[in-house]
Amino acid sequence: MSDPSAPAAPRPRRRFDRRTVTRVAFAVIVVFVSAQALWWVIFQRGYVERVTEQRMTDWRRDAALAEAAVEAARDPAGLRGRIEEAAPHLVWRDDGTVGVDPEAEAAFLDRQRSHLRMFAWEGPFFVVVVLGMLALIASSLRQERALKRSQQNFLSAITHEFTTPLATLRLLVQTAELRDLDAERRRLYLRRMNDELDRLERTSGQVLAAARLEQSPDAPRLEPVDLRAVVLRHLDAARPGLEARGAVVRWVDDERSLPVSLDPDAFELVLSNLLDNAVKYGSPPNGASDAGARVTVRLEDRGHLIAVHVDDAGPGVPDTDRERIFDRFWRRGDESTRSAPGTGLGLHLVRSTVEAMNGWVRADASPDGGARFTVTLPRRVAGGGAGARARSAR
């Protein structure tokens, strides 16, 4: 049996997330501002109507008093002149009576109606301005939350991208130390270690390249090159590593020279990220365990423009995500449930680097299914564009 004198256990506090608190605060502000503006308009309307009624009553009383004073005066003509000078809103009629001047009355009523119109416009305008500013603040808060969420995902991803290879390397090294390995297994372990080191190198390279893009004060140095030769050179160097990851890389070549101006090293970073992205997400969505990524690279001559297409056979990119995938840190889904490796920097680096070289990149559906990433560059330009932001990938 519990002791009645013992202090009661504290009740757990109900916690609200910041989004709910923000929404409640915005709702309260909107209701308060709208109610305040409505009350102000109603109050001003009533005040103008009271002032108008009081002024017209005073003028009619002035007319009655002036008429009575003139009738009782010894010098009606002199008094009438003084009244006309002191009260221009009064007028003497032909029958000798005094009334309110219709022109003065009409002018006064028109001024009062203009006051009412002014208040009727100012109230809603005030509400619209306040609500517009609140909408801007809300949009800024949403963007800040999205950036914070992306940064949290990035931290989770980068931790995973570094921790997993290091743990694998440690396990392989410890196994090699504790056991006598035959030549075949030793080669297997060394190849696995090399793959994990490549993964670490790609991850650290992306992070360093992103930092350099944000801090570099200089535009990339563009050189006149043959785009076909640059792409072929990179494919020859990257093909063994891509095939070791199970990818099938196909090169569609029409053997034409395609002159452009670009930074070769920076453009190789672009191709590396696009190919890496295609290998990670380009497996056919059929559930077959032996279905590796199928990647196709081709060039297209568009006259004044030259396009590089990187196609994969994966599930593709949803229409709603085709712009967001180029944002820094953005990755579809949540890090706790995502299986594909990555940091959310690769496509951001692609867009930033290509734009610094006077081109652009976009994501579309591949004609053969899957996703198509297209880098478009102008044919042979001289130097960087005016005002181009410093985005060299070196």
C-alpha cells in the first residue's frame, strides 16, 4: 500500500515539436492581425460616421441660431455680414431664412467618404503586407529546416561512408594477421581492401571538391579540347573499376571531333560522379541478383551545343525530384532506411562545375528506361563567361 504522504510522481511533460509550435504561433499572429485590422476599420468607420453626424447637427444648429439672431438684432444687415464672414458654411435663402450651404455640405460629405475609402483600403493592405511578410518568414524557416535535415542526412551519410570501409579494412587486416592465407584468398582480401580504399578516396574527394567550390575565388581555366577525346580517356581509366563493381559500360561513338572549351580535370570529376551515380542507382528494377548496372555514354552534336548523355537502366528519377537531386546534401529518403552509399554531394558538384564552364545539366527519363543525365556545353568558347562564379573542381 502506497504512502499517502509521499510526494506524487511528476507527470511527464507533453512535448511539442518545433514545427507544431511554429504553426500555432503563425496561426495566432494571423488571427490577431486580421482581427485587429477588422476592428480598426470598423472603429474608424463608426468614428467618421459620428463625426459626420455631429458636424451636420452643429451646422443646422448654427443656421437656426443665426436666423434667430438676425431677426432679433437692431442692425440685421451688419450682423448678417459678420455671420457670413464667421460661418461660410451658412447661406441666406431668398425667403430670408438661413440654411446650410449645399456646396459646403457636399464637399464635407465627399471628404468624409474619402476617409472611409482610405480606411477600407488601408486595413486589408496592412493585413496583406503582414501576411506576406509572414509567408516569407515561413518560407525561410522551411528552407532552413530542409537544409538542416539535409545536413543531418549528410552527417549520417558521411559517417557511414567513412565508418563502413574502415571497419571492413580493420576486419580484413585482423583476419590476415591471425590466419595463414593462401595466395587466392590473399588476392581476394587485397582486392577487397583496394575497393574500400577507392570508396574512401571517392568520398573524401567529393567533400574536398565541394569545399573548394564554395571557397575558390577564381573561375576555372577553360582550355580548347576535343570533348570526345576527354570522355574516351576518362572511360578507359574508369572502366576497370566500374566493371569490378558489376557495371556494364557501353560507349556509343560516331568518331567525330567535338571541340569545346573546358577544364579537363574538372570535367573528369563531372564524368566520375555521373558514372558513379549511374552504377549505384542503375541496376534494372527486376529484383534479379545478377543484374548489374547497365550504363551507356554517348555524345550528341547539336550544332552550337554539344551534349554528353549518361544513361542507366535503373528505376529512374521521379519528376518531383529532378531539380532537387542537384541540391547540396539532398538525397531521396532517410539515411536510416537508405541502402545506396553516397553523401548527397556528387550531383551538386556536377551542376556547379558544369555551370562554371558555361554549360548546364539536367535529369530526364532515358529513352530505353531508367534515368538520363545530360551535360550540355557550348561548342568552342574562349575563356570563362563574365561573372562566372568560382567553381573549379581542382
